[in-house]
Amino acid sequence: MLIDIERSAMPDILTIQGSFGATKGINGIPYLAIEDVVSGGGGNGDSIVESAAGAGDLGQHVDPGLFLASVADAVLTTAKLDMGTVTTHIDTIIEAAAGGVAGNAWQVILMPGAGAGAGVAYEDAVNKIFTWVFQTGVSDVDDFETVITASVALAVETGGTGATLVTTAGDALYSGGDLSGGIAREYVDDDGRTVTMHYTAASTTVAQMETALTAYAAAAGLIKLQTAGTGASVLQAADAFAAMLLLDGYAVEQHGSGCQSVMRTAAGTYVLTLDYPVASRVRAHATMQFNTAADQFAQLGPWVQATKKQTILIWDKSDGALGDFAYHASNRVNWKLAIKLKN
Amino acid sequence: MAQQFPKNTTTPRNRTFEGSFTIDAAGAVTAVKGEGFSAAYASAAGKWNVTLVDPGSTVVSVDVSFEHATGADAVPQAGPYSAKVLQIRLWDISGAALANVAGKMHFGITTSNYRT
């Protein structure tokens, strides 16, 4: 273990020093960088999510903490069309045969044709158009549901009034017959502490997942989007992961030695725990380092001999109170302690 | 016997004096930690004198930190060094003046025998 030693006028003093800075978590807000969770295989989800509650006690060091899980399951919502909203006599609700967003692309056209009898259907899988040619006053709702059932892409979700006749005047439909509401991803609160993101492998994109996250957060969800990822990336099966604890958004990246951990315990309050058998602390020092000058400075907090913990405070002059420093790779707290291993 | 440590410095002619002293609301020094120096209130608001024993001929660098239980709107400053005495000051930001604030002053003074 490398130890930084300074020659001291008091030879039984050991000086240890180091620095720490915030990681992707900003200002103490619990966060999870998804790309750090998924390794190998997929790894196409690179969004960063954070606690919607802001800085606080929902992170790594609080039981039970805040979790995020990811599942590539079939929890999908299918696209639907209530025919009663676009026709006069057809009260059937149809849906896409497959769940997810693909169904949203389908549209239905109803076209009158002389002599069509029970009707003739055309299914264009390329352009996703389903056309039913019906005979006014002859074809009925049952005939419509028969062709829907026989199709590949559509299905009857709720049957209508089968004997009702279909007419040109009330039921010809050349536009507006679009299925909608298909969802291939969503966020679900499982138990008040765990959020699960459901997606469709090889279909849902990062952008779609982030759109769903924004909607979830707007509805008072537990987490929200902190940093957008690569939107066009398509999530794969390997992007699923078991419930992961959101990390405390405090200083976790530390340099130096002799310090067992650095924890943010409150706004502008960081606690160093030494891993030396300290008999006493002679003195300490802390200096704030900024990429861009800021109206904050480091100040020493209490030293607790029994637990070997040194508190470092960040004072915000503008606010006249303790405050967190902004995240930047060059924003760091530099510290030094002179300790005695025996008195 | 003083504990022996490996000497691993690129500046063998430097010596570091470091310590801390507690100050009360009136500025009085109530407790001192460290050796090779003494600390006393300079009888002026926000000023303390640290007198070194057998320093080198040159002060290389000084660092000062202020310890407060809950955080305070005060910053320490290093004052002039003369005749083995370093003055340490405490600036009250809100008051825009030197002031006595109860807490603990920490310092480190590196001296050298290398004459520049």
C-alpha cells in the first residue's frame, strides 16, 4: 500500500492525504447508471436515472434503499381501436394481435363495394393497412368480426352487436381508423421501494424507455431521468437485470490512502473514516478544488476519535449555509490529516 | 522511542511543523496539539501567533484550516511570518472583518534549510 509520507519535525506523526470528488450522482441524489449495471451481452441501455425525491436517504446506505430492476418480459399493452368511435354501426373493439408499439402502426379502412356480400378483406402487412370491402345493408358486424379474426395482424378484443347491418352512410372509413395505445415499455412501482422497467427485447429503444420514464416521473414516480442515453439504441434481452440498489450520489471516487470510506451524510457534509489505528489526531486540512471558481470553501468539521471519523464541511457563502459542490471531474475536496499512531 | 517511518520524500531538507489549537469565543487558546511550536492569542480579534522552535531558514509553504462543529461563515488565512512567528487569522465573511469564532485552528508549516 503506497503511503504518502512527509518528513515531519515530529517523527512519530504520520500524514495521510487524499481527495474525493462526486461521481455521476449530482449533489447527493441517489442514482443508477444503467450501463454500469449491464455488462456483456446487451449493454445498450446507457441512461442514468436518479431518485425523484432528490438528495436524501433513499440510496445505498439506507435500508431498504431504492431499487431499479429491468425485465424483458411480455408485459405489454396492445394497440386497440374502438370501431364505435369511428363508425356508426360497428361497436366492436379490435386490437393488434401482437402487443407493443408495432400495433400502433396499423390502420383500418372500410370501403363499400357492390356485391361484396359478407365482405372481402385485404391485409397489407407492409404498409400495415387492413381494408374491408363491405356491401351496404348486407354486411353486418358479425361479418366484420369474422374477417378480423381470420387476419394475421388483428384480433377482436370485444365483440360488438353481431346482427347490426353496416351501411355506406355511417360506416365508410377512409382515414382515422388507426389503432393506438400500444406500449412496449413501462415503469412499475413494485413495493414502494423497487421500480421495475419493463421492455421488449429487440424492440424497445432507449429513447422510448426514457419517454416512458418521464411520464412515470410526472405521475409522482420514485425515480426520474437524470441523463439521457443513446436514444436509438435497441434494448436486448441481456439488458435485463435484477433489482439494483441506487447508489448514494455522494463522493465515492477517492484518491489517496489511509481512508476507508467517504460518505456524504447531509448537504455539504462528508465524513472520512480512517483505516489506521489512530491514537490521536494532531491536525487536519481541507481545500476545495474547482474547475470553475465557486463561492464555496472547505471547512473542517468534528473529529471523532472513537470512530476515527473526520468530517469535512463545504460552506456556501452565497447561501450562508452548508451546501454540496457541483459535479465535475475537476471539482474535488483535498484533505490531509496528521495523526499519531501512539500517544 | 519515537516510531520510525520510511523516509520517502523528494525534499529531504524540508521539515513540516503541524498542529492544531482550540480557540474560544474570546480568542483564547485552550488546547494545543502537536510539537515544535507554541500558540497564543495575539490580543487582537481574529489573530493568533504560532511560534516555531528551531525552524529552517525559509518557509516553503503554509496551510491553514478552521474546524467548526456545524459550519461557519469564516475562513482562515495565513498572515505574515517573521522571526519564527507565523500569524494566523480568521476572517468573518459576513462581517467582512477579522473575528474570534470558537473552534479549532489547524495549520501546517513547511520550512527548509535551503537558502534561495
